[in-house]
Amino acid sequence: MSEFLNVLTHGRRLQGAVKELSVEELESVQQKLSSIIDKRKEQEAEAAKAQQEKLAKLEEIKQQMSEAGIDIADLQDVSETKSKRKTGKKRPIKYKITKDGETTTWTGVGRMPLVFKEVLENGQSLDDFAV
């Protein structure tokens, strides 16, 4: 795409690229480019208008805040207190086993570690490894 832009934005390259086009074809290209330019201008005008409306609303909100005696820091304090999540307590460890120098713990909830499954298959009970 950059090669296309190079041709389009440089006069001599553009002349060389369109030298085989007829006048009707060139006028068609001109109309299409004019249409694209008009649409782009409309989009930019709409974006500028939206930005102006946003700034006007912000100014209105600032005015309302100053009338109510509210500062931006007050809003930040409120949002920080809402965003703090309660952290749950970790479950206590119920079972602990050391095998081959590695210690494995388990709370008794969720999937049972393979080490404990092997021990249970060999005839021992979980009570032997209770903490």
C-alpha cells in the first residue's frame, strides 16, 4: 500500500501512472476521489462536533460539582473504596505427605493429588496424614 501512496502523492509518478488513461477515465477517478474527500470531511466534522459536545458536557458537570461542593478527589475516593475486593481466606491444610523428599499438601477440597491416591491404593488411610 505504501507504493500506491508514493505514486498518488508525487506529481510525476502520478502522471506516469495515469498517462494511458483517457480523459473520461481520469474524470471518473476525479469524481470518486472528490466523493471520498467529501465523506472524509463530513466524518471529521462529525467527530469535531462530538468532541465539542463532550467538552460542553464536561464543563457542565464541573460546574455542577463546584456548586455541590464536590471535588474530583472525592470521586476518586469513592471509586477506590468500591474497587477494593474482599479477599477470601485460604483454606487450611488438612493433609500433608512427604515422599521422595517432596512435601505435598492438600486441603481436602478439589482434585486429590496423585501422591495421596497412590497411598490410598496401598492400603493406608488419609487419617494417617492428617495435620
